[in-house]
Amino acid sequence: MRRPLVAGNWKMNKTAAQAVALVNELMPGLKGISDVERVVCPPFTSLPSVHDLLKNTEIGLGAQNMHFKASGAYTGEVSPEMVKEFCQYVILGHSERRQYFAETDATVNEKVKAALAMGLTPIVCVGETEKEYDAGETKAVVTRQILAGFAGIAAADAEKIVVAYEPIWAIGTGKAATAEGANAVLKDSIRPAMSQLWGEAAAQSIRILYGGSVSAANAAEYFKQPDIDGALVGGASLKPADFVTIVTAAKK
Ligand code: 13P
């Protein structure tokens, strides 16, 4: 049984003061929902104060990125241990990081290994561009991202990984993938690639989220799909009522 998970990726939004206000608005609505893991991922600068707020709640905290090295001369970077001080989760390999900050499958691989070694749950993003989608390359792209991004990771560790399938053309565009279309990518491309790495049992036990224009209005459609285990939510995670609706919809 894969436990549903809904994570809010706030991206580069909210000051620390604004983040505290948003979490205060979210907390009452997220309180009563059992059986759904829910996570907020604010910017680094808000992690300490949001961490204090979330103590003794069932709401998890995640970072949006981290470096794979333990420490050293990497100006501007944040280490796995620094993330672990406040967070249980870390988003890795988001398409915006791949597109604007030169992340590759190889750096994602290093980061996933570092996150697992630190006891963090990595939420690892994969997904094709619009051009690749139009060219029918979705399967090839996500298969490459899974095989290279998770190379050298043992099956026992793999079960702690969460994958998020985020077709790039659906991110922030309002052009969400159809629920059936997204499910087909999970079932026919992502789980088979994981099965190739770790065997079928592991591939079936790993949670896969859908991300890309998930809203309060369309979330339930995704959660009805057998292979979709939750959502990675961008824009709608900044609206408390919408995020609560999405988390509630994920309950099996
Ligand atoms: P939107 O929900 O704003 O499309 O963003 C999706 C996303 O990139 C989450 O990581």
C-alpha cells in the first residue's frame, strides 16, 4: 500500500514573515486529514521559522534543492546536513533547476545519494519538454532520467524515494496533463524503468506523484488513477484553501 503524499512547492515565493502567515492559515485545514502525508516546501530562508511552527504537527517540511557535498567552498549552496536540521524531505532535479541552473541527471544522482545518506526523503522530479512530448519521446526521456538519476542506488534505499512526474509543458501553464495520460506515463514508462533498476516489487512500492497545473478543481481526477500516489503542487500550494482541498482529495 502506497501512502498518498501531497507536497507544496512554493518555489521562489514568500518572505519568512509571509511564509509563517501562510502556514498559520494552512494548519487548521490540514489538521484533521489522516492517511495523507502532506508537506510544504518553502524557500530556504523560511525553513527555520516554519520548522518551529510545524513542530508537533503532522505536516512535513521540505527544501526545494540542496548541494550533494557535505561542506566546503561552494558559495551560495546549502548542504544535506543543513537541510536535515529542519526538513524531512527535499525536492531534487526540478525541471526549473535543470533548465536554469544546469542540473543534469548526473548531479541529480549525486544529490539523491546524499539525501538518502542523510535520512532525507528525496522527491525527485522527471518529465519531458513540450518539444519532446510532441516528438513522442516521453518514454525515452523519463526512462533516461530514472536510470541515470538513480544509478548505483540499492533497492533497499530506493523504497524511500518519491518520484514526481512533471511534464514541463504542464508546469505553471494551466495546461495540465490528462489524468489518464499522466497515469499511462507512470505505469508504462516510470515504473518499468524502476523495475529494471530494482525489480518489480520495489517499483510497485515506490510512490509517484503527478505535478503540473494541479488545482483544487482537477486534483481528484489524478488521485483516482491507480498509479498516481499524490501530487507536487506549485501555484495552488500558495492558496491555503486550494491546498487543503487538494490534500483532502488525496485520501484513499
Ligand atoms: P504548478 O502547479 O504551478 O504548475 O507547478 C508545478 C510544479 O512545478 C511543482 O513542482
